[in-house]
Amino acid sequence: MHLFKICLPLTIGILMPFLLLSQCYPNQHSTNWFDGWYACQMKTNPNPSRSASHWLMIDLGENYRLQGTHWWNFNYPDQLTSGIKTADIDYSTDGANWTYLKTVTIPKAPGVPNYEGVQGPDLEDVEARYVLVTVKETYGNICAGLSELSIEGVKSGGTTPVANVANEWCLKTKISPNPVVSNTMVSLEGICEDKVHWVLTDGLGRTLKKSTAQLSPPFQFDMDLSDLPAGIYNLSFYNGVMTSQEKIIKVQ
């Protein structure tokens, strides 16, 4: 069995690459707004049987038999009512034909840094490459948010043709070199035209550096990390609707 933890932020209205990691955080979640998916504008749902909505579509990269889940609701203290109360889960092997699986209910997050989330429903060993989470109800806010999601599963024996979704990415980040000793070049591309700002934080969510002006992709800039100790840092980009996050490893 593999534990796949999907390190949110995910994005609304696009497919994101599936992240295969042992963990994003040691079962606890920060209280930062950018450590999660957050959306206020409803978009056309990938499942044609559903109306425009807030939704997440996760591309696992290949087919898996899906099993247990664990959910971290939106944990930013000032926006806890944006957390998902109920959501429908659909699955697909090709990204075009969808099957409803079940509805999940997620308790409101407490807005504290030691939040460990809740165990979610079992996905009943269904075979899928794509998982679609469609928000039905929040805890009162018109915007919807989710901090993190993990899915247990095993690789499926069969193969199924899948859609090419690379050109659907809204915010695509490249950081080189990474790991970095002192300076690294950060590049951001994407099909979204909204201006973007960025924030660099440490493992505790403290802001270390941030943009002073919003920029329109594509752009690149040199980031000087020589004043920071060795460690893992989070670089987040936000354009008012969608968020993209990358980890930067500082050595020496």
C-alpha cells in the first residue's frame, strides 16, 4: 500500500500533477492561508453532469486502486467558515467519464497549528487516475477552502489512455538550482493572465520574504537565500484565485 499525500495548494479549474510524497507535514497543518486550496469564483465542472461549482480535480499520473483518505479542512483562523462542510467525490480513469462514489462530510478546522485533520471515507478500492472533489456546502462562506488531502492506494495492474493535461496548468514554477547554497533563479509561467505575488515562509509558516509588487506571468527573478540557515522553505504564488507552492531546500 502507498500513502499519497496531496500537498495543497491545489487549484480550481485545472489539473495539477499528483505529488507522491511520504508526508507534507508530520500529520499537523499550519494556520497559513496559502498552505491550502482557496477559491471564490465558481468554474465549469469537469463532470458535465454537474453545474458550475468550486471543485478540485486530482491527476494521480496513472491508475490506482483507491482506499483510505485523510482530510485537513481549511485551517486559516480568519476564514474557518470557508472550510468544506460536504463534498461529492467522483472518479474517472480518463478524465472525461465520471462515476459518483460518495459524499464526504468534513468537520470545521480549529484554526490551530497542531491540527491533525480527520480520517475520511474509504474509497472502496475503485480504480481511478482522476479524483474529483466538488464542494456542496461550506461552513457559511461563499468561498471554499481545503488545506490538505491524503489518499491510500495500490498501483493498478491495467493501463488506460489518459488525456494530455500539461497545457492546462495555470501557474507552472521552475526553481534552479534547488537545493540551493545562496542564490537561485525562480521562473513562473502559465496560461492565467492575472497578476501574481509571492511569499517565502519557513516550516513554521513565518514570512521571510515577499513580493513588493504583483507581476504578470511569465517572469523570473533571482532569489538570495544567503541570509537564511539550512532548511526547507515554502515559496507560494497567488493570483487572487489560484495558488501554486514549491519547496526550496537550502543547504550549508
